[in-house]
Amino acid sequence: MRAAVVPAPEGTPRYGEFPDPHAGPDDVLLDLVAAALHPIVRSRARGTHYSAGSEYPMVPGVDGVGRTREGALVYAGEVQEPWGTFADRFAAPRTRTVPLPDGVDPVAVAAGMNPGMSSWMPLTEHVARGGALGTVLVLGATGTAGGLAVQNARRLGARRVVGVGRDPAELERVLALGAEPVALTEDADADVPALTAALDGEAPDLVLDYLWGAPAEVAFRALEAGPAGEGTVYVEVGAVAGPTAATPAALLRSRRFQVRGSGIGSVDLSRYRDEAVAYLGRIAAGAVVVPTVTFPLERVADAWQATHGPRAVVTPV
């Protein structure tokens, strides 16, 4: 079959031949309709993600929309290396497939499910546990996942959403989505009071952090300087700004402050499937919007260069 093939760690995918995927008795074989180039796709292809395999050459892609032999469209997640979704055909666990509603745009589903679920899961869990969604702070709100986090928080009833990012043009989009934008600089001593002022004396109920690294340390300092509130749950989702962040001891001891992660190994998979069905319905209904740009599979090298802006989606042609 034809596929995007990564020859070695840190390599750029090339369009070429790759063996057909192995579909076990609990898998379904799908023809590619649309698969998005998420940050996790890049990092797994590089071999740097905690869930990455070590087998090369490999086909990247962790999820996507495919067509069954019967002609039905399904969203499929948890596709395993070395046979990813950037190929003519891919195999997915039958229990990780969700039928698409009639009329839904498969490109929107491919682009939106992975980044959207990254915030939908912790947001809905917080609500289910009886937590308030008064103020939600989103670090990295200018990215695709961060923009969806803003939309998701608003849809779930957050009274305020504060969105943090660097790109001034993208911060305008964050404002249009209903968040109060805060611009980060390279100067932490200036960023801390700016974020403190934006929170306006109110501790966030939930923090969704797609950045980690230095921006997380800015957030920790701002939260330590602010009021304790009723308690803050800080959820680390991504680490594009760095793999580590120093947490002040005083912050942990002076208030109800919980730090946890949201990722492949930290969610209840049965609950994930239920929420995936619900979230797919929201995408189908147009309740959340994801900017996309499409590339035919044979131009996967061009898609790989699209590191900013709309989410790149690979299609068969």
C-alpha cells in the first residue's frame, strides 16, 4: 500500500510503499478518509513521546476517519505503530471506533477529536465531581487544542475563561472565542504580574496547561501570589514549552492545589469512549469549530512543515 513512511527517528516522512497493516480478530480494517497531524503524531514519529514505539520504518498517525468494507464512516483512535493512519489503509481496535453521524464532515472530525478531547475529558470530569467552572485558565490558548479548550469550557458553562499565549494575531482569535487573552513574553518577571492582574483576584477553578516548562512556572508564581479560592485543579496536558517545571512548595502547602495529568495512560478508557461519542456529536452539530488545511497523502512532506496555523489533515487525494 502507499503511505507516509518515517525511515528513522527525527526523519521526515516520505510518500512510498509500506506493508499492509496486520488486522487481528479484534481489529477493523479501514480505508483512509482523513487523518490529522497532531503534535503527538510528530513527537511519536521522532521517538520522543512517552508512548512512542521503537520500530522503524513506521507510518505515523494515531487516529483518523476511515471507511469500513461495508462503506460506513467511523472515527478510530488508539491506532498502534508501526502502522499509523497516514496510509491507504489502517487497522484500529474495534472497541476504539465510533460511527460518524450522517452528514458530518470527516475532516472536521479527524482534526477535532484528538485536540478537543484533551480538554473535554478533564473539564467533564471536573464537572462530574461537583467542581465549579467559575474561572478556567488555559495556557497555550492560541494553539488548536487550546482554542478548543476555550470553546469547550464555554460550552460547559465556565463563567470566565482566561487564555494565555504569545502570538498577538492568534490572541485576537482567542478573544473572539470568548476568552480574556493574556500575552506572554520572554520576561517571567513581567509575565507573572500580567497574569495575576488578568485573574483579577480570583483563583481559577481549573487550569488546562498545554505548555508546561517556563510558562507553567509563571502560572505557579501568579497563583501563589493570588488568593487561595475554593481550590484549583491544575491539569498538565501538553509540554511544548519544556518537559519539566519547578513547582513552589509554598503553593502546594498554602492552599488546596492539585496537580495531575491528562493523557493516554491517565484516563478511564470506558469513560473516554462514552465522552468521545458525545464530543463527536458536538463536532457534527457545529458546536465547536476547528480551522483546518488539507493535504493529499502524497504531499505528506508539505503537511509536515505546517507547524502553525490551522490543523493539517491528510486525505487520500
